Amino acid sequence: MTSFRFSLQAQLALFIGAFLAIVLGLALLSAQSLRVVDAKTDALASKWIDGTRILSELADRISEFRIQETYRGLAETEEERITAERQAAEHRIVVEELQRDYFALFGAEPRPDLSKFSAALAAYLAAHDAWIAKEPDVAAIRATRGVTALHQLYRVADEAADAAIDELRWSAHAEAETAARVTEGALKVTMLASALALALAAWLLFRVKERITRPLAAITAALTELAEGKSYVAVPEIGRDDEIGVMAKSLDVFRANAQALERAHEATRAAQEHAQILARQDSLTGLPNRRMLVADLHAAIERVEDGATACALLFVDLDRFKPINDLEGHRFGDAVLCEIARRLRQASRKSDVVARLGGDEFAILMEMTPATHMDQAMRVAGRALSAIAEPIEIGERRVELSASIGVSLCPENGLDVSTLLRAADIAMYHAKRDGRGRFRFFEQSMDEDLRRRAELESALKKAVAAGDIRPYYQPLVDLRDNNVYGFEVLSRWTHDKLGSIPPDVFIPLAEQIGVIAELTWSVVRRACREALQWGAQVRLSVNVSPMQLKDPLLASRLLSTLEEEKFPPSRLDVEITESALIDDVDTARATLAALQAEGVRISLDDFGAGYSSLYHLRAFHFDKVKIDRSFVLAMQHDEEAGRIVDAILSLLKHLGVTTVAEGVETVEVLRRLAENGCEIGQGFYFGKAMTMGDASKLLRRRRADRRVA
């Protein structure tokens, strides 16, 4: 059926209206047919049947009239004659009335012809009237004279009435057949109309099914599939413009939202799965992470408590990985970490858990029988160190690494996760402290050392904040005139409970805990303030750590401190080690150049003990070079060390660089250094590190001796 873009409501109204019209038309047609049949039946009952009745009664009345006429003829007395005539007159009146009723019954409609009957009746009645008008002649009547003729007329009239009755009956029969035919025709028409109505109703129902029921069923099926989770179902009837089309479009929107929701759910589920993977796995190396290691370690401890097994935890930390990461870039560093992870998996057993804890830290969890767990841990730790020590080639770049491994054993070192992790970490720290590239098993004494270190860290932070670390001064003597050239500022710390803490203990610790800069500025500031009392000719020499030299603001901070303390930059020497130049050459060059531009002299410390690179001597334009004390001390008993010092002095003399010999303790060494051109000496021969008061006394004594001389 062609869609005229009727709404569903309009279509339903149209279908219902059509169906009602069919039912109403069928009812009207049936009523009309019934009316026709009823009219025919009424006509048959009220006209033809009544007409037959009237004619029959008319014939009977004529017979009665004839009988009364006979009675009159046979009357013995006048009274009998008069009675007969009166009754005959009454029958005649009834006959006339019946005639009128008959004609009134049919009116102008076709009816059986009564002209013969009427003519015969008129002739009979006229003869009767003529007979009545004569004087009664009983003898003649009895002799049937004159009566026979009258009777003959009666017979003619009676036969005419019978003929009319027969004709009327035949007419009634014909009308009855006509009514039957009408009824049959009406029944056929009604049946045909009913058949057409049923066909039309069936067609309407088909259209309702096609246009409404089936689309609704299809949409319901699609909705059911959506409810079952099949979000990629095709929505039917979406192109319609009626309410079903609106419903289909709404369902399509719902489907699209369901798909979007499903995609969002899938994305959420994938994100959750990824999050769960990330929660258990290191994203870079694919190894289990710290959380997963802790869970596995906890499970292993439970099995150890059951007495079935023992376990070992290896804490692996790469040595000097940060410079590689900084110099080569994080991408290269990540590739190195992935390679280390691969090697650790190969070095460990299949049953071991290799995890990455973060940064350059890894761990290996091993489970084995209690009798062999230490030996197996040693073998795996050794294989891991060997595997890591193999050169790593990535692209055209090649690096070599080492690692320090700390091992804790369960149950020997503890039966809880935190204790075993801490024990392995402490053992790893001692492996690094003992020279790196090795493994150490945890010992209880290590924990005690760590506790002492923690106590020392806390005390050091408080001491730096309170300014308890004081400057001490070791004299620098000009070997050419034996005058005090200046003092090297050395930090000294005496704790109320811990006593005197050596600088080779607290200085590295200050670098590790990040307070070296604060310590340095505090000591330098105090030293500048105290040195102002010694005169302009006395210089100060201060050490700058490699960590501080990486600070691009070092020069400005140092110069600001000098300005605040009103200490001339020309009286200050800054000592740096060669290793401090390696990490960031450009920053170091810029910092040193800025200080030299303000009059600060730069000294290269510990020359001969490190790289001793001639490149650095040429590139940085040092004002002084300090020969490492190990060579100077060895000169007393090692001629080769003396020749090395002589060569260094000769080289620096030709370069025009002032030399300082550190570690002078005997007059023989002093004399040889002076003979070979060394300008400045430092060591116990001239004095140990001393307080500001002792340094002032030394200066006064030296000046007094010079005046006496």
C-alpha cells in the first residue's frame, strides 16, 4: 500500500473506520434485504391472503344471501317472508362492504380482475330486486317458476366468485414465489456482500499486519536482541515517517548509545586489565614489578613457615648507571635496562622470579631446599654479575656496566617481607661500599652499621642547620720564602655524643643526603669572616665538590657570599678534582671562567690520582695544580714516586702553572720539592688543620720569626 506519510494513529483510524464502514454497509444491506422480504411477506399476508379471505367471505355471503332468498320464497307467513328479506338485505350490505374492502385493499395496485364477478353479481342482484318487487307467488315459487332463472344467475355469480378466488390464489402463489426469489436474491447479495466484507476485512488485517504488527514485531525482536547484548543488530523500519519510524529511530539511537556504551565498557575493561597488568608488571621490561614481587615473596614466606622450602632474595643495583642515562639519553638507557632484564632472566633459574623494582634496581626471588639455598643463591648471584659485566652493544654504541647485589635469606634473616627487603637492601649497600661489582650476604652487623649511619645522617642534618660544622685551617707555605701563603679551609665536626667525626665520613655522607651545598656555604661564609682578621696577603683555599660544580649558579652564589662577607675574590682559591669535570664539561668551564674573571684562582686538586688528563690542563687554564698527597708521601721511600713528582713539576713549570705539593711531612721531601721548582707546600711538616685561634698564633709566630731574622 502506498504510504501517504500518514501517522500510525491516522492509519489505525483509517483501518478501523474502513472496517466499521464494511460492517455498517453489510448491516444496511442486510436490513434493506430484510425490508424487501418483509414488504413482500406483508403484501402477501395483508393483500393477497386478505383478498382471498374477502373473496371467500364474499362468496359465503352471497350463498347466505341466496339461502335467505330461498327462505323468502318458502316463507309460509308474512313474518317469515319479512325476516328472510331483512336478513337477505343484511347479507347484501355485507357483500357490498366486502366489495369495497377488496377494492380498498389493493387500491391502484394490480389485482385479480373481478369484472366478471361484478357483472354476474349485478345481474343476480338486479334479478333479485325484480323478483322482490313482485307480489309473492308462493305457488309459483314452489313450482320453481321464476326461481330457476334467479338461481341460474346466482350460480353464475358464485362461479365468478370462485373463479376470482382461484385467480387470487394463483396471484398469491405467484407473489409468494416472487417473495421467495427476492429472499433468495437478498440472501445471495448478503452472502456476496459478506464475502466481500470478509475479504476486505482480511485485506485490512493484512495491511495492519504489514504496516503495524509486523514492523512492531521486528522492532520488538531487535530490542530483544539489544537486551541480550547484541548491540550490532540492524534496526528495521528506520526509513518510515510515522510513529513506528520515530520508534525505530529512537531504537537506533538507543542501539548507537548501547554500542558506544559497550565500546566504553570494553575500553574500561581493557583499561582495567591494562591497569591490573601495570599493577603487576613493569611496563618497560615486562618483568614483575615491586608489588608483584612483594606478593610472591609473601607466598614464599608462607611456604617457608610450613617447613617445605627456603628462599633467598637478591637485590640487584646497577653501578654508575645514571651517567650513562644522562650522557646517552633515556631511550638508550631504557634499552640498556631491557637488556639487563633479559640477561637476569637467563642467569636465573626457570623457577625464579625476576622483578624490576624501579629505576636501575632489580630483584631475584629464589625458592629451594634449605640445605642448598645459600649455595644456589651464590651461584645465581655470580652468574648475574657475570652477565651484567658483559659489554652491551646497542646500535653503534657500546657500554660496560657492573652491579652490586645484596642477598637476604629466609628464614635466617627474617620471616616477613619488609625485613627481607630491608636486609637485601642493606647487603647491597655494603656491596657497593666494598667496591661495587660484587655481592654480599646480609649480616646482622650490617644492620647495626646502617642504624649508625641513620643516626649519623640525622645528626649531620642538625649540625649543618645549626652551623656546628666549623672551618679548620691547614697552612699553605710558600717554599721560596717560607712564608704562609694561605690556608686551606677544611671542615671539622665534633658531636656531643658521637665525638669527632672524620671529614672522609661526613663529607661523602653530606653529598649523599643532599646537604653538601648548605654545609659548604656555611663553612666558607664563616671562614671568610674569620680570615679578614689575618691581613690581605693571606689567601683562603676552599674545596668545591663535583656535585656543586654541576650547579650553573655556583659562581654567582659564591661571589655573592664573598660580597656579603666583604672578602675580596682575589684572596680566594677554589680547588676542584678532575672527576668533577667529567660529567658536564661545558657547565664547569663556564663556572670556572666566571670565577676567574672576578679574580678567583682555580686549582686542580689531587693531580696524578685521577685521570691526569693534559687536555684538562690545556682546556681549563688552571692557576694552580696540587699534586696528590699519595705521591708526595711515597717520595720518602719510593724513588719512582719521586721521579713522577719531578716530572709533574717539570711539566707544570713549562706550562707556567703554580704547583702545590700536598702531604709534605719531612724536611727531605721539602728540600727535594723546592729544588725541583715546587712553589707551595702543604702537610703536617707545616702544621695540621687548626682552629682560627691557632691559625692566628701561627701567623703571628711566623711574622715574628721573619722580623727577628
